[in-house]
Amino acid sequence: MDQTERATPFHKIFRIEGGNFTHAGSISSRVKRVLKEAGFQSKVIRRMSIATFEAEMNVICYARHGTLTLFVFPDFLKVVVDDEGVGIKDVHQAMREGFSTADEKIRELGFGAGMGLSNIKNVTDKMVLTSEVNRGTHLEFMVNVHPVRNSCEALNPAGINLKCNPATGGTAEQHGIISNGVKDGAEK
Amino acid sequence: MTLSDIRRILDAEVIAGNESLDREIGHAFAADLLSDVLAIARRGADGALLITGNITHQVIYTADVVDLGAILFVRGKRPSDSMIQLANQMQIPLLMTSYIMFETCGRLYEQGLKGCIEKAGDGSD
């Protein structure tokens, strides 16, 4: 358990079964309800729900199974998704809009157009993605509850290490980090 | 315009949410790709009408997480019973029209219903 989780006032774990397409989206729906009941701003809930939906779809489409954990911090909300599956060969390539390895089944559901990861990046204040081929993928994203100029300012008081990835033990740079609003972002 | 107006304009069938026909619909957008729906909804699609030819459970879940006002299925595509059940549970009205997507959008636009956004990349993008 890393520092982030130890300091967590509230978290909820959801298990996701890969390949179970019928109820794909139901976890996002539950996450939304939890946040709504907790009384967060509708804009914050919407951003979290959108990112959670894309993340949930990714596990169902590309992994055997995974867990999605929602953390509620005083200043921000965070979701951590860990799965065991095919993984992503090149996270930078996967982040590019339009890049997709989706099959026909996924496309029939209205996904798989290569928009998911960039959608997550666009709606969140910070996103970290690391992956190991044939092992699995680790995804984290955060949405600030109160608007702040620099997302790092909101994250640092909670003790989050922006560089180190607890899942793999290596640095984010080694494994590929995609982040918004911080200088080591891989995009653009 | 209300859902009742939309039903009249498109000769649509109400499949779920009969009790919500007086619900006011301020904006609409059309998409089959749910990642597009999620991307558009990011800028706010509260209470909007989603016009789609996608009949999967994921459309209902998507509508729920971004607080859409209703879903209108085009080309006479009828959702399954379990989709209808899910929509009822989530209180999302479902309508169905035989018109194709282009006609559906055109007729609603002509009657004054506007899109949620005009262009990709404007506003907060």
C-alpha cells in the first residue's frame, strides 16, 4: 500500500470482469451515485463519471479482470484501475486519438474508436498510465474538487509522488507517464 | 421543446418514460459512437436529447452517467426488453422513430432544437 492509500479517508473497490459486455458501464453508474450521494458538484461528478466509464470499458474490452478503486480526498477525487490482461505495448501511441486495437465486438458497442484514453486525459486534472505487455495496465486519474491553478499544488499536500509508480516500482518515465498540466506530460 | 413535441414531430413511439413527456429538452446531439457522446457531454449535456442508432445497454449507462434528458433511437431500431427495464430503473425516457438520423436531426433543428455544441474544439477544449 502506498502513501496515498494510507491517507485515504474513504475508498470503494469495484471488481470488473473482462469480457462481460452486457453490464459494461454499470460500475460507472454506481460511482456516479456514490459521488452524487456525497454531494459533489455536478461538474466534478460528470468529469469523474466520464473518465470512469472509459476506464471500465478498457478493462472489459482488453483485460481478464481488474479492480477500480474510487478514492475521496478532501481536495480531489481519484480513481485507480489495475487489470490483468494484454497490456499496452506503447502507451504514447495508445494515447493518440484514433489509435485503436479494438475488434468488431467492441466497435458494435459504440467504443473502440481510439478515443477512450484521450477522453480520460481531457476530462481529468491528472492522469497516469503504465502498462506491461501480457501482464496488465495501471491507470490513475484525478479530478480536483476545488478549482486550482496548478494541479500539482492540489496533489502534493496529499503526499502523492508524481514520478513514482507504486504498481511497478519504477519511475513513471521508464514506464511511460501521461499527465495533464505537469511538465513531464508526454502529450504535445 | 418537450418530449411530447419531439414525439409529434417525428411520429415517435415512447418506449420508456411515458410519465415524463412534459420534460423540457433544451439541446440535442446525435452520435452512435459512445466515446463521442462522452466527449461532448464533458462540456455539459445535462438534460440533452441523444439521437442515436446504437441500441446497446451501454447507451443507457452512458445517458445515466452524463445526465442526459432522453434517448431517441432512429431508423426504427427497437431496444431490447432488458434495455427498456434498465432505462425505467434509471428514469431515462426512450423514444423511437422510423426516420433516419439525418431526417430526425433536420426535423428537430427546423423546429428550433439546437445542438449541445456546434463544433469540436471550441469552448473549453
